[in-house]
Amino acid sequence: MEPQLSWYLALSAILFTIGVTGVIIKRNVIAMFMCIELMLNAVNLTFVAFASFFQDVIGQLFVFIVMTVAAAEAAVGLGIIIAIFRNRESLDVDEASILKL
Amino acid sequence: MLALLFILFAGMAIGCALAVVAQRNPLYNAIALIGVFISLACLYVTLAAPFIAAVQVIVYAGAIMVLVVFVIMLLNVEHEERRRNRLKFLVPAAVVLAAVLIAEVAFMLVSVTNPPPAVSNIGLTGSIGAQLFTRYLLPFEITSILLLMAIVGAMTLARRGGLLSSDARLIPGVQQLPLSMVDPRAAPDDLRLVETDSSEEAARLLGVDPRDTERD
């Protein structure tokens, strides 16, 4: 039996939900950041699955651009994390409830 | 055969994803996340997308995760300590949302049907590159600007507070400093005075390591 498109969509939905759960329950900024990466990857899986089953290259192009955005997000996000840690000596999001550094 | 591979890698992906959420040590989170990325790359190969699979391993599992692990090591993060459940009132909402997810997955498994199969070369590097440099050139160029902005932004954010160079030395004792020397966002000619109560506070404001002065 060949894998169906619906299998990939179901897997993507499950991974995305696990990522959302992580963002909600985690208190460490870096762990939340990694859960966001997990959500981005779940969406990428949907793009690649649709691109493959509908024989359209645009889905894979979009995955490529999503990866670039994720890299930019990683650079800026980790810069912000370092700035927060330097000011508050903590990575707990509850401590960083004021936007001002 | 492909179905077996799908079940294997999907199981790996879900298991590693659960580990990302369940583990309390950020380093273990990162390693589990690398597991998710690798199993997703394998799934991309079964979806006939070898280029995306390679980029997934190189960019995600390679570059981005190295950056994350580097920051974890740099900040020397402690274990997340256990605390009482502060989200108790959200439990019913979580149950409802989980039911929605299960319904959604069941709906997809039942109703989404495969389009008719066709032979093509969409996953190959050549076909992606041809589209990327012709029809989708504008998004590609915008992405390059985005990356440049990310580089500048990351450097601005991660820079130490003051505007002094790293070999600057601190004058010990209580002192008054012009605002333009302390705050990078202030105008360069802003000479309003900031008072400090100790050498340590002056060092912190200026971004100078106070041990440098003790050594002299």
C-alpha cells in the first residue's frame, strides 16, 4: 500500500499541534523557540506533500523560502534571547513580561 | 515498502517531537529537534523531493541547530525547574482542541483522495532552480534583503550596551557620564549626565569589564 496524501497531512497536523503545545507550556525562551521551528517544519511537510502529489514545483519553492525566513528568524531570535539574558539573568518568559530591555 | 518507511519515519518524527516538548533540559530539546528534522528529511525523500531533503539537513539540522546549541552553551542554561501548574483553567480548552484535532485528522484520512499520479521531475534541483530564477525571481531577491536585515538586526541586538571599544578602560569610583556614551539610542551630541553610584554600575552602563581596570 502506497502512502496517501492524507497520511502526510495528518502527520503534519500532529506535529504542528505538538509544536503549539510546546509554545504554550514551555517557560524557557529557547525551548519555545525550538517549538516554533517544529511548527514551521510541520507546515513545510504539508507544502512538500502537496507539491509531490499535485506535481507542482511551487510548493517546494515555497519551502525553500520558508527555510530562509526560519534562518533569519533564528539569527534575530537568538540575538533577542541573548539581549534578554544579559539584562535579566534569566531565560524564563514570565520574568520578561516588559517589552523594554 | 514506502508505507513501511512512512510509518517508521513518521513514528520517529512524532516521538522526537514529543521529546522536544517533554524534556526539561534545553540541550536534550535541541537533540530531539534534530531527530525531527532528520526524519522529516527522510520523508521528503519518500515524497520525491531530494533537493529539499538535502537543504533540510544542511540548513535546519546543520546551520540553525548549531546556532541554537551554541546559544544554549553560551548562556549555560539551567534545567527548567518544576512549578505548580499555572494553566489549570486551560485544561478543558485543551481537551476540546484535542478533540477538534482528532476530528480533523480523521476527516483528512477519510476524505482527502490522491490526485492521479503523473511522472515528472519536479523534485530535482534543476527544475526548482529554473523556476526560482525566472518566474519567482522577485521573492528570491526579497529573501536576500530579508537575510541582510536579519544579519544587521542580530548584530545590533547582540552588541554590548555601550559604544566604547573593547579595549576601553574604566575610571574607578562614582562618576557622571554623558548619556550619549551610555545609551546607543541617544543622539551622539546628547550630553545630559547619568550618575553612577559605584565603579560596578559605571562598568555595567559602559559595557566595560571592570576586571580590566583592576588588572592595570
